[in-house]
Amino acid sequence: MIRRRAFQTPCTVEIEHSNDHFHAHVALDGDIAIHPGDRVRVHGAAIRVPFGGRLTERRIATVTRAGLAGRWWVRLKGRFALTELYEFSFSPGSLS
């Protein structure tokens, strides 16, 4: 129930740093599903991409599965964190 299970898998890391895009994506080989509370750690040295550059690199990642209690906790925290996205107004009258 609390125990975690970990395994390694190859992955592809794609990083782009430009005016149009600024992102880093990791795609695990084998179409592995990641669930709430799971952790993914990509191994290797830090990747630095200069402005205007794009890099795709193969790495090894360790996936650590969350136990039942960990999944439950993450889902519970997520429900309460959702309220931070609400916008409230304390102005009198309607906002027409």
C-alpha cells in the first residue's frame, strides 16, 4: 500500500528555446502511462540549449510508481489546489 516500485526505461528528451517556443518534453519509450503521484527522473548531465536552438536527445529515465496512499494524497491535494484558480471579486454590484 505504501511501497513504491521503480524501473528504468529509455526516453527521448526534446528541448526548444526560441521566440516561438520555450519547452522541454520527455517521452518515455513503450507508451508508459504516468499516474498521479508517480515520479520520473531523467538521468544525465544538465542540457543547455542556446537561444534559437532545438535539441533532441536520448536518455535513461527512472519511473517510480506511487503507492496507493501516495496516489490518494496527490488526488486529495489536487482537489484543494483547484480552489487557488478561482477568481473572486469583492466589488459591490455586478460586473456588466
